[in-house]
Amino acid sequence: MPGSTDVASNDDLENRVRRLEMTVQSLLQTQPRNQQTADALPWWERIAGTFHGDEEYRQAMSIAASIRRDQKPEDESL
């Protein structure tokens, strides 16, 4: 079309920005409270102790240690 451009009109852009702002506001309202606070514990502190006394976890760590030992070079000075 002669004279047409691919540039969106200001009204279109304003409507898109308004919808984005509403979406962000909605997401912020549904986000769990503890994730919104700046002093929330880091994830690794929130899950600390989760596997305490778990036999499967102990076995998995034992197997992982065994694999690491098997892959360790004989002479570490190389």
C-alpha cells in the first residue's frame, strides 16, 4: 500500500503498554509473599535440612562420591 508504514500508532503502543502494566501488576499480586520481600531467605537456606535422615539421599551421595573417586586421576600432580 502506498504511504503505509510498519510503525504502530501511538494509540496502539499506549494500549500495549497499558496491557503489559496490568499483566505485571497481576503477576506481582499473585506472587508468593515471601518472594516479594527483600529479606526473604535464599532458596538454598529455605531447603536446608530437607534431606536430613533420608536414606535414598544418603545412598545417592554415596554413589556420587564413588563415581567421583573412580574418575579421579591416579597422579594428581599432572
